Amino acid sequence: MSTVAILGTQWGDEGKGKIVDYLAQQAQVVVRSQGGSNAGHTVAVDGVEYKLRLMPSGILFKGTLNVVGNGVVFNPKVFLDEIQGMVDKGIDVSGIRISNRAHVVLPYHNVIDGLMEEAKGDAKIGTTKNGIGPCYVDKMDRIGIRVCDFIDKEEFARKLKINLALKNDMIVKLYGGEPLDYDTLLEEYNGYADRLRPYVCDTISLLHDEIKAGKRVLFEGAQATMLDIDYGTYPYVTASHPVSGGVCVGAGVAPRDVHKVVGVVKAYSTRVGEGPFPTEQLNEIGDKIRDCGHEYGTVTGRPRRTGWLDAVIVKYACMLSGLDYMAITRLDILDTFEKIDMCVGYKYKGELLNEVPASLKVLAEVEPVYETFDGWMTDISGIRKYEELPENARKYLERLAEVCGTKLGIVSVGPNRDQTIVLANDIF
């Protein structure tokens, strides 16, 4: 019996899709446990790119069970578009299961998301406007519509009428927007429900049975530690828990049933949206990282902010989620850099800090403490053994492991499945 959780350690976009895809080759079940359609990732297989938003990455492996857990906020339209995209590419989608307890993202969530962001002006968060936050708000406010309600035509009609009246009132009176039409929305989403109904089940019982049967289960994280609603750079965060504790709540499994936790670390740092970013490089270095790494959002297409690797943040993620291993991605993007910096500490008003500050005011003012490494100035994309990596690349990785107190498990040297160096043979 073996279960593994894959989590992001920075601000997202670490390359979790690549690592999940690689490990999914060994998994029998792949589970999404939080987040929504704002959490896009790209998987490259045999030169073909698959852009996934809600779909678990195990969908690319025939016979793998793919579970959308109760902690996911579920957009039916987006999911059906993804299903069709997979079918068009010849991918078998029969192994999909959707939790009947997941909350449904509806059009009024997207509208309110956009209107709220616009109303905030300079205080905007940088939301993807996919309705994720407003859907989680409804969940916490106990007025959300769950998948079990959505596929019940009578119950959905009743709850939609109540909710839409409330939301239209907000859209019109508070933000001056245009109201949504109940009949149009009901008809459209009843059509989606009819198509999705065969995939819906009690995924909590399903996962319990699969784990009890000794199946290899992979929990696929969305977003990342620094976007956690409690532990991230609040308020520039997502509305869920991308740390290891969120896996248990979002999938309905006990803590003892998560056996290994792997944190994905991009070899440099990026973030999308607003908020402090201590190692950000607003210069030629930042531009080079962005260009070499093609750092543009999977969902939005917007340019990502870029900077040197912040090992302080990664160490924090290791602590919060109890990481067994780190999976380093995009190391190859640094191939042409003569000098590479790594932040190993923060100074604030001349004093060395022992923690990641909760205050964004403080975090915005910290001075990164850098260590500088010689680059390796050679193409590493064809290397498949750790000992064959250039000495300078190994020094960089091993210093990161030392700072974080966490072992290296995987090193990725390119986007494709085969461009992967495995150091840990006991992940599964």
C-alpha cells in the first residue's frame, strides 16, 4: 500500500503537472483534492502538450482512476470542455469520477469575481476571475450548490432560484452590472448535469476502498504553499489549502493514509498577480528567466513575475507539509546563466529573521541574503543520471537540500516525461 501527495512549494507554476505525470505512470488512482479551474498545468508527452485545468493528470494513462475530490470547486463547463479535448485526442475518459460533495462554480461566481476585482482598484488581488473565491465564499456561507444538488434537477432548480436572486441583487445594486437570466442558466446547466451525471459518485467511500485494497494513489496538488489561505502571502492567496493537511480534508482521507509527501520546487522563483516577492528581478536577469522559461500563465497567458530561487520559502513549505522529498523542476532553464543566486535568508532592519514574516509589510521590506553559485553553462536536457550532472549544478541542488533539511527525490531537466532524473526509489 502506498499513497503519495504532490504539492507546490512556492507560488504555483512549479511544474507539478510534469512530476505528477511522471509518477502517475506508477499510480492506479490520481486525485485532485482542492482548487479549481484557475489551477492550470501543462503536461508534455511525446511532443504533445496537454493543458489541464480540472482534470487529474492520470487521465493520460489508460486504466487509471481519476478522481475530482470534494475539496475542488467544480466548473462543469470547463470540465466538459476538457473531456471533449481528451476525446478528440483519443484519450479514454471512462475512468473519471467526480465527488458528489464538491461545490459547483456557476456563472454568477465568475461575474462577481471580475466585478469585485475591478472595484478594488489598486488593492486588487490579481485573481484569474474564474469564480474560485466567490464559490468558496458560498461554501463557507453555507449557500453553495454541491454536485449532488446539481445533478438533481428539482433540487438544482430550487437552489439556483434562491441563489441567483441573491447574486443578481449584488451584481446590479452593488456593482452596477447586468443580471443573469434564471431560465437560460437553468437550461444550460441542466444540459451539463445530464452529461456529467454518469461520472458522479461518493468518492470518499471509493478512495477508502482503493487505499484499503492496497492501490497506489497519487494526490495531485493545485496552486502552492505560498498561496494557501492561512499560510501564504495573504490576501494574495487562493481560497483553499494547498499544503499537505489540505489533502486529507479535500479528498476525505485520514492523515495516516498519506504515506509520502513530495514538494515540487522550481529551480528559480515565479509568481502571478500581486503581493511581495523578495527575490523578484525587475531587470535583464528577470527578463532572461522569463524568456528562457516561457513563463506565461497556462490559464491566463499573462507574463509571470520572475526571480532567483528563494530557499527560505521552500524551507517553510518543507516544514508546513512535512516533505519527504523535493522534486526540482526546470533546472535546464538555468543552463546559460554564468552566475546564479539563491536566497538562503532574510534580513529585516539589519537583523536575520528565523521565519517567513506573516506581515506583508515586513515581507516586502526584507533584504534577501544571497549565496552566489557558478553556472554550469552547458545543456543538461539529455542527462538521465544525477552523477552526470555538471558539478556546479549538483552544488546548487545540494545546497538547497542542506538549507531546507529535505532530501532530493527527483530532478527534471526538461518538459518531457523521459527528461527526469530519479534519486529516490521509494516514492511509491
